[in-house]
Amino acid sequence: MARVWVFGDHIDTDQILPGRYAPYMTSEESLVKYPFVEARPEFAHRVQRGDLIVAGSNFGCGSSREYAPRALYAVGIAAIVAPSFSRIFYRNALNLGLPLYEADLRALLGDGQVVTVDLDRDRVVTEKSIEIALPEPSPFARRIWREGGVVQYYLKHGRFPVGEEA
Amino acid sequence: MKNTNTRHSGTLSEQIISHAAGRPVRADDLVVVDVDRCMTHDSLTPEVISVLRDTLHAERIHDPDRVAVIIDHVAPASTVATADAQVDTRQWVAEQGIARFHDVGSGVCHQVMIEEHYVAPGQIALGTDSHATAYGSVGAFGTGVGSRDMALALATGQTWLRVPRTFRVILEGHMRPGVSAKDISLSLCGLLGLDGATYRAIEFHGGEWMTLSSRETLCSMTTELGAKAGLFLPSGDVADEFPIPEWLAPDPDAEYERTLRVDLDALVPQVSVPPEVDIVKAAAELGDVRVDQVFIGTCTNGRLQDLRAAAAILKGKKLAAGVRMLIIPASHRILRDAMADGTMETLLAAGATVGTPGCGPCIGRHMGVIGAGEVCLSTANRNFRGRMGSPEGSIYLSSPETAAATALTGHITDPTAL
């Protein structure tokens, strides 16, 4: 069972992981302590592996700092569902193998709600067994997730996941 | 197929990516291309090195001559952790034989890339920094990426790109004195919103008379609209300095997803109000906003043109009581030029202080972070909560002209009303 964390529109990288809490300023080991350290201090203490982030549009806008999605990946966020993502955040999350789904679930799921996230079937299942279908990810994204990230994909296939035969 | 003079049709982005792909491509196509230039700075380089070493097991990068490494985000180092990370970065740079290395004090990475002519029209340039869109000021397709994209580009010489659709922004008329490029950028942010151009390229037309400095401001700020790239085709002095390859030329049949016109004659000084860049108001209509700190600098507005504009307003005058003014030139060269022509003397005489060329407090790490309850007017590009220090501080964004006028009065002031 996973908890839903609901966020608003335009959640920027300075909220997800402020620049001064990046591993460069602190340490690699402390990365898990700082996601939403100022915007939502209880997040890092209470988040559990497999939890789901449900947010508004333009999630991850701002910096190219990869440690923003990496901090969410490191604490075990299963997926982020938002109507839209900022392009660098989308790319970084995809490259890390952190699933992103473009949908607005804020009317369906509340903060703190308990759900099951079924990534194999692209579904979120509520405690009352209501199934919410997530939009099917692109074949490109699926290929990267399946290998656990773009670097792992490249190591295995010797190429980027682009083109018919990829 | 690359390095031929084959002409491709389409927007500037489509032409540049077609050239790189060696075949005609259109918006929404997914392609793998050679990367002409890679820029990585001190903040993400440790992670890039770690991916190269520990995951890719890449002892040598693909081509050190295509790479520049610049220390600007925490420069000089403010803590033992950052100093240690910079030691590792310097060692790796030496091991890899990267000649284009610029250490503490050289300036903000994007400014150094352009000043040193490390980017050129028609190139594809990646930077581990969202404001790599600035390379569009010389007609390059510049875009920001994270550490894994950069590690793969360094290891393989390639990257994957989705060809963006393009918004065309036509600049009409001329700006009044006291109004400058940042006001155009902020008005576009107000108009389009923080995600108004997500995944799009923005192509600027009609600004053929614009200086390179103004083009850099406009192109770097397209990131704040969510854009993947912001481009000008070099013209005038910029084209003399950055010659355009034969194959790159405007295509009258290019397809733009949207066209916007900006009436420069009607433009007034703009201010972005915390906590989001797209909350934009006319400086004159802001009411009484007292400031504690004025910061002029960054890749957005820390060039000689910007410092001169501020000096022209502050000449022979003094900062308002209780206001700190921090000047951080965007590069070492700009600092020296501003000393040579008297600009720096004027700013210092007015009561300003000067920091090491680099990013300064823009990312809230050192050299001018703000405390709880403080208000900063900054010429940087972002005003998100906590960006420059305390999450209880407030960041307003403006042009250098508005910043200088504000330093004089102590409250946010329209420079055209002085």
C-alpha cells in the first residue's frame, strides 16, 4: 500500500530540492533527507517506498539539477502523475527510470489517500478497489523504464532507444 | 552526412537538427544527433564524472575538444565539501585532456562559452544548466540537460532529441530609453506563463539591431517559459563575430505553431513578483515595495551593457540608506572592461560592492543569500521561494535599469520615471 502526496501547479526544482541542499553542497548520502525540505518538511520523514506523487501542471520547472528527480527516486517514489512536466525534469526523470504519467488525478485522489500503484498495468487502485487508468506511456519511455534508465539502456543495447528496431 | 552544405527547410531548429541528423527532420521527430559542444559546470560535473566512471565505465570521453568545463556555481568554494568536489573536477579535467577549462573567477558558464566562441551558429550545444538556451543568441541550438544526458553525450558524442515545434516572436519598433531586453523577456513570461512554451523553441525575429548582450538575455530567459531553445539568426555585428554557415538561412515557408508580436514602443519597465517568474507587473504600478538588497549579475543580466546601464543611472549619486547593492560581473573579461571604462568606479562610488565573476547568490548558495523577511531585487532569472536563500525572503526580478533606479530610492522604482 502506498500513500498519495498531492502537490499544486508549477512545483519548481527549488522546492523539490533547493540548490543549497544538493549533494555538491552536502553529501550524496544526505540526498534522501532533503526532498521538499522547505516546501513540505514532513515529506522526507514520512515518505515510504512505493508512494505516489499527484501534482498539478508543469511539475519540475526550473533548474537542470538532476538531483531533484534523483532525490524523489532515492526515497522510492513509484511514479509522478501530473497534467504536464517541465522538459528538463521530464528528461532527467525518464533517464533515471522514474515513471512519469501525464494526467490530472487531483479530482480523484486526495493527499494522504492509500492506494496501490500497479506500474505493469499503468493503474492506480484505491482502497475501495476503484481502478484509475493512467495514460499509456510512449514506447520510447517504456523502453527506458524497462532497463532501469537511459544509461543502463545504452550499456545493454549500445545505442539510444530511438528508431524502429530499438 | 554532417558537415555538408546541404540546405534543409524549416524553422532554425529544424534546419540545425536536420543538418546534424543528415536528413530532413520536422517538429515532433525523435532523432539521435552528434553533439558539437558540451558544457558542464562545477555543480553537476561531480555527478557526471560519477556516472561516467561508475556506471558507464568510460575511462576516456569521446572528444575532449568538444567539451568545456567551467567553475561558476560555487566560486570560490564556500565550504570544504565544494572545495573537495572542485579538486576532483580539476583532476578529472586534467586526466581527460580538456583544454577548455575555466576555473574560479572566469565567469558564468554561458557567458564564457559565448565570449570564448566555444559555440557557433548552426551547432548543437548541450549544457548541464537550464540556461544553456543562451547559446541561441549566436544562432546555436543550445539546451539544458541533466547529468545522465551529459555523461552519455561525453561518452558517445551523441544525444537524443525530440525536434521542438517553434513559436515565432516578432519584435516590432524600438524600446524607449530605460527599457531593455529583460523587460521584453518578463513581458513574455507574463503573457505566456511559466509553461507557455514547454518543449517549444522560440525564434526571435525583428531584432536585427539588437546587441549580442540583449540577445543573450532574451535567449537565456526562454527557459523560464519552459522552452527547449531560444534562437536568433545572427545579424549585424553579431553576424560579423559569429559567421553563419551557408546552409543556415531563414525559410519563408517554415511552419510556426504560434506567432506573437511584441510592440517595443509601448513596452514599459517590468517586474516579476515572487514567488513565480510569470507574475509580472509594470514597475510603475507596483506600489511601495522596499528592498534590502539589489543584485546585478548572472547569465541573464551581468554583462558590460547591463553594468553601464546601471552606472548611467547611479553616476554621481548614492544608494538609498539601508540598501545593499551587489554587483557580480558575468565574466572576468566584463569585470576588467568595466574597470577600464570607469563603469566599476561609478558603481563603487555610489556605494555598490563587487563579487567574484560567476553565478553569485542566484542559486542561494553563497555571496549574497538573503535572510527571512528580506527583499531582494535581482536581475537574475528566477524568484521561486527559497531560490536565493531563506524561503521567508522575497525575490523580485527586473532589468538592470530598474535595479539601479531601485537602489537609488530604496523601493522598486520605474527607471523611466526618475
